[in-house]
Amino acid sequence: MSSAAALWTRIGTRFLPFADAASAELPLGRLLRLSLFQVSVGMAAVLLTGTLNRVMIVELGMAASVVAGMVAIPLLFAPFRALIGHRSDHHRSVLGWKRVPYIWFGSLLQFGGFAILPFGMLVMSGGGVGPGAAWAGHFGSALAFLMVGAGMHMTQTAGLALATDLAPEETRPRVVALLYVMLLIGMLISAVVIGRLLSDFTPTRLVQVISGVAMMTMLLNIVALWKQEARNRAATSADTPRPPFAQLWAEFVARPRTRRLLVAVGLGAAAFSMQDVLLEPYGGAILGLSVGATTSLTALWAAGMLTGFALAARAMARGADPLRLAGYGGVAGIAAFLCVLFAAPLQAVPLLAIGAAMIGLGGGLFSVGTMVEAMGLAEAGRSGLALGAWGSVQASCAGLAIAIGGISRDLVSAAAVAADFGRALADPATGYGVVYCLEILLLLGTLIALGPLVRGRGDAPGPAPRRFGLGQFPI
């Protein structure tokens, strides 16, 4: 062995990130190819919640309440993630595939949604002619958002389940962690590229960008899916039994500690999500930033969340309490929203950028802490149910908060501009400020909900897992 090879062997898995995720059953090259489906999901998430909301509100002049409702539509499908995973676990197919059909049809739903989305948006913003054009635009846009959202959740759920099928048990946590890091990398790269492409906004450029995303989604998912799952007709036989889902769910949510944790998850998810469709319009309409500059806020948010994941993994490896980490995330979120809130009166763009990054950091710590705690509540063989409950509450409250945030901004800003609150508050920024104050209050409520859980640690039914990885993410 040469000296260089010996050096790389000594470096090994200690310094090469996720090198220990590879195995003989799932080599690193095959694993990275499979992870491309996460890149496509990250790209779609950036487009829906990080770019189009800003374009619809600022460039197309649409009401924030309508935009918030549209962006929240994909999240309506999120509560069904646990059911999708359950159905793919027991899928009956003559072809012998359990995960492939869900990933494939999820990809088709994303492609179809992106194909009609730009035209629906342009018609909805007043670009259509003829009777019923406005309603056709609203219907087409809502259908497109629903198709993209359903496709994202279906593809991601089945894709993560396929990864756990392929990876040996000892490497599954690291494989899952790698896949979620790829999701964030996809969001970071997509935010920068889409922001640059839309820096000189025109309706034609919007159609080109969304069409390009549709094509990239199909290309990435086909490459990711190719020859990954072996056909097994015996495992997908029509005679395979399916355990009841409703009974297991009712037993899980009947415990008081579980209900309190889910309340904390819902409050925190609402707090970190209410501004999802408002942060970029806030930068554009109040601080005068360009499309490219406001899209970069999404990149900062993703970088902050990646940092939160890394800090949480490092802390839990040293024995940190996941609920305390979630609390630290809430505190970071309060500081973040204060930065965003004061960016307008101070006209301080760097303060807004710091706030965007800290929202991601706080959200990452909170998500990991509550998710790992949910794993600790799971009984033997029911970790999927615990993560499904966490994911359902998190996504449902996030979608509801997005809609409430958009509606609140519209109502309060309209009243403020009409001087209903006095001349001192007669500014469009007032509506945004009220939403950020609501998020701070929600985070304070989250900390209140988490407190008894930390104090009652001795009554917990089981210890939360300390190792953070793929197995601690919802599938």
C-alpha cells in the first residue's frame, strides 16, 4: 500500500462526511444516486415556498392571503405521509415492487403540477381573457399546487422507505442523515440558481424556469430510481395481511405526555412556518430587494437549518437532552424574529439576513429535538407511528399557520394603510410586524409546553435515542 493510500485509510470515516453510510449492500455511489430524489424535492420546495410566493405577491400583484392559501395547499397532503408509508410497506403488486410505484407516480404528479402551474398563475394574476378566466386561473393554480405537494410527499416518503430497505440496519441512521443533508443541499443550490434566473423577471422567464424544474424533477427521479429496488412478488402478494392503522393511532395519542409533546410540536411548527410566504415579499416590498436577493434568503435559511442539524447531532452524541435542544431552538427563533421585525424600521438588510439564517437554525434545533423525543415515546416496533404523528402534526400546523399568516398580513396592512390604527402605524410593514409578533408569542407558548416535559423526564416511558441520523427522520 502506498503512503497516500495509507493516509486516506487512516482518515477513514472520522473526517470524510457520511463515508460510514456506505456498505457492501448499498455502496456510496448507488446511495448518492438514490439521494437525487431528495434534491428534486428540495428544488420543488424552494420554488413553491421560497420564490413563487414572492413573485405572486410583488411581481404579479396578488393578495398575500390568496398566495398563502395556495402555498399551504401542498401541506394539506402532509398528514397522509404516515398512511402512504404504511400503504407502501404492505403494497400489493403483480410486478413485485413496493416502493417504485409510489416514487414513480409521485414524480409524475410533480411534473404535471409544474406543467400547468405557470399558466394558472399568469391567468390568476389577470393575464387571461374571457368569462371565467379568473376562476379558471385560481382553479388551475390550486390544482397545480396540490399535485406538486402530493407528489413531493409521496416521492419523499417512499424514497426514504426504499433507502431503509436497501441499507443494512447498522448504517440506516447515517443513510437517512445523508439523504436529509442532500435535501438541504438541493434547496441551497436551487435557491441560488432559481434566484439568478429570475433576477430579471418576465412572465416568459417564469414559464421557462418552472418548465425547467419540471424536466429536472423527472430526470433526477428516474436516475435515482433506476435499478434500485429488486422485484419480489412473494412480498407483494395479494394475500399479504395489512395491520389496522386506526387502532394503533388511537392507542398512541391517548397518553398525556404524547399529547403535550404534540401540542409543543404544533405550536413550534406554526411559529417557524407562519412567515414562510411573507419573508421574501417583506424583503422585496418593504426593504426594496430584488427577486434574486430575496431568494437568497431561502439559501440562508437552509444554511441555518443545516447548521442546526449539525449542532443537534453533535450535542446529542454528547448526551444532550433533545427537549432542551428544542427549547434552545425556540429561543433562537425568538431572537430571529426580533431581527426580522426591526429590519424594516432600521432599513437594515443585514439584520434581515441574520434573522433568516437564525430562523433556519432555530427550526433545525427544534425539529431535531422534538423528532428525537417522539422516537423516545415509541413502543417497540411502532417507531413509524410515532414519527408519523410528529410529521402529521408538524405539517398540518405549518400549513394552517401559513394561511393564517397571509390572511393576517392582508387584513392588518389594509387597515394600517387606511390609518385605522393611527398615523404612526399607517405603513404596509405593520401587517408583517403583527405576523412576526404572533410568531414570537407562539414560540413563548412552545417553551411553556416544553417545560413540564423536561421536568417530568423521569415519567417518560422510555429514553429518547441519542444518536441522530436517518432513523430519526419521518418516513
